[in-house]
Amino acid sequence: MSKIKIVAISDTHNRRPQVTIPDGDILIHAGDITSKGALRDVRRFNNYLGELPHKHKIVIAGNHDFCFEREREAAQKELSNAIYLQDSEIVIEGIKFYGSPWQPWFFDWAFNLQRGEEIREKWQLIPNDTNVLITHGPPLGYGDTVANGNKVGCEDLLNKVIEIKPRYHIFGHIHEAYGITKNDHTTFVNASICTLEYKPTNQPTQIEYILS
């Protein structure tokens, strides 16, 4: 039985994590690379990725990463040390990864869509045979509780996850909801490195993906 070691992080916001990034086969960053989406910050992040030993690195954008929405070609060109996914997929070691940066409307930041039909159209693009789903925002009820106790995840995203049953769903966005939750079919990973106070001190999440 072979295993693939996946290391998941998110929401680094121009800050180098103040924790050790464990080695592994695949590193995933689930968005919010930057604070305000400047290309120079993507360049610095790309240089940082180049220092990490993981054979494969997968990155999606988040609501702070404006350049990937407004200057997509230029931003992706800066990200030479990773695979960038935006409503797209890649298969590595027989595992299908699908990445999408969208999340429900939040103060007119990047990759914001209205709840309901507008965002549902994006989730319908997710292939049914996705093994590891990467989104920036959480689904409703999993890793989505904000400081006042409200759950702010996307109901339509949850419905899609329940439909396709990926083995893992990795995301960030809600810093204070960092951690792992599960249902009968999917492990949900809020991999935010930054805390609610934007201190980059949360531990990366390590996943042993067992190949069948």
C-alpha cells in the first residue's frame, strides 16, 4: 500500500509562516498569498516556494489576491514554482486535484460572487471524480465559524461536496476556524496559517493520502 504525503497551508498574507513547513510529496496553498494582490508579492511568494523541497506545489488564489483576477496572465507568469489552478484540475500520482478561488460576496474583494445561482455555476464545474477539492472559502458548516459564532460558508458548495464526495476538501479564508472536521465521506481541512490577528503561527496540516 503506497501513500502520498500532502501538506496543506493557506492564508499566509505575505507573511512567512513562523512554523516549519514539513516535507512531503505535494504542497497545497489554498489562497490569500498576498495582502492586497500586488504582483511583487506574488514574486516574493514564488521565491519562497522555490526554497521548499516538495516535488509538486499546487496554488489557488483567494479574495486578497487581486492580481490573479485583474492581471491573470502576469500573475500566473510570476508563479513559476507551482501549478496554478483556477476552475481547473490536475492529476498527480493518480489523484485528481481541482482548484477554485471563488467565495460568497465579501466586501467586494477578489473572486467574490453572489450566493445562489451566480456562485453555484462555478461549483457545477467541479468534476464528479475529484479526489481532493481545493477552494479558498469553506462550505457551510465545516471550518466556517467566525468569531461571533456565525457560520459563513457556502451552502451551494456544501451541496456539491455532498454530491461528489471528495476524499479531502482543503480551504482557508476563515482564519479563526482553522482545523479539521469530517462527515461520513469527506475530511474538511481549514488550513489557514494566519490566526484571526494575522499571526502566521498555525501549523500546516499533514495528510497521508492512501492510494487504492
